[in-house]
Amino acid sequence: MQPLIRIAGLSKSYGSSRILDNLSLDIPAGQKVALIGPSGSGKTTILRILMTLESIDSGQVEIGGARLFDETATGPAYVAERRLRPIRAQVGMVFQHFGLFPHLTVERNIVLPQILNRVASEPEARRKAMELLDLMGLADKAAHYPDRLSGGQKQRVAIARALALQPRVMLFDEPTSALDPLRVNEVLQVLHAVARTTDMTMLLVTHEMSFARNFADRVLFFDHGRIVEDGPPDAVFDTPRDPRTQAFLRLSSQGE
């Protein structure tokens, strides 16, 4: 079976710093993958490339069998916009910093993207918004504006907004890093519930090791732009093979 996401020979540099180093990776549909490793090891860059937000130096990426890049005289370039648009529609992302529209209510923040992306009619979009807000435990906040919400509540609205567009792939980039420690758990609980109740493919970048273990069916440990450990959570966390993984997890457990 063809993987939903295929990454082959992917390299990316910022100036003289190599962020991704000839990386190859296949992800089947429905898999929940946690990306862990030190800062600057390439985890977030992978997500940004899947969202078509970053250029690459070499390699290829496919989503649903569709290539993101054409080879040109100056190297890989994203395919034409008319080909890229349907690929983008398959991918949703939740960033570290919410990105809610401050002039729209919570409900409209979820309804409007559905209408603009032609995912649903106004009545359908409103129904879906309320259904998702109920899942997030925020149905009573539908008429509120973002400035009346806590950081954890804002992040849950951002998750609901991304889910409303019904992507095949959901990307989460450190979704709790901007939150007060007291708010982290409420977002993690929501993500765990979403992971259990959907067949959506999910990629999560996180420094929350206990959550990565409970969330994922597969864990990838990145170091210097390469995947140096790849396996089920119990294998990676209990019996890591690579010394770099062992050292990272040891330091992470001390931090907790």
C-alpha cells in the first residue's frame, strides 16, 4: 500500500546550517507520529515543508501520491499553484501561537474558514463548529472573542478550527509550548481524545515526552537533521538503541 506521506532524500539548509540531511520517511494513512529530539534538529522544518511554507535544497515530498516539488534548473520548486491547492487542502496545522482572528467570535473563527475553503455551507459550518466546540469543552464560549479566553482555551479553538476543514493530515507544532504550565494538561487531554476518535494521520512535534508516549503509535527521534531512532513508543522510550536517544531521554526525565 502506498504511504499517505512519502519523503525521499530531503535536504534543507539555512545558510551554512544543514537542518535536514538526506532524510527519507514513509507515513501510512491513519498513523499517529510523535517527532522528538533537541531544538534545531529539523522537526518543525518537516511540518513547515508539508504545509508548503519552506523551500528545500533537494529531495521530494508526496502527499496522497501527489508530488509537492518539480525539478528546475535551480533546484526543486513547489509545483504550480493549481496543482498545489488541492494538496494543501489535505493538510491542517496547529501552530504554537494560536493565530485566531481577534475581531471574530470563537464560533466565527471556526465557521469562516470552512466557508472560504468551500468545505461547508453556512448552516453546515455552524453545526460543525458547535460540534467541535462541544468536543473541546468550549460550547459555552462560542459567542466570546479570543481576548476573553485563556491560552489553553485559545489553543483548543485553534485545534477545532483546523479539524473543521477535515484534512487528511494534521500537524501539531509544539501546541503547548506557549501555554502556562497549568494550561498544558487541558490541551493534551483534547489532543489525546482527538487521536483516539479519528483515523486522521497526525504528526506531533513536542517536548512533552509522557504525552508523546501516550499519543503516538510511532516515535521518531531527530538529531542534526536525521532520524536516528524510529519505532513504537515502548521501544523508543524503554529500550532506545542509539546513544543520542538515550542521552536525550535521560535529560528529559531529569527536567520532568
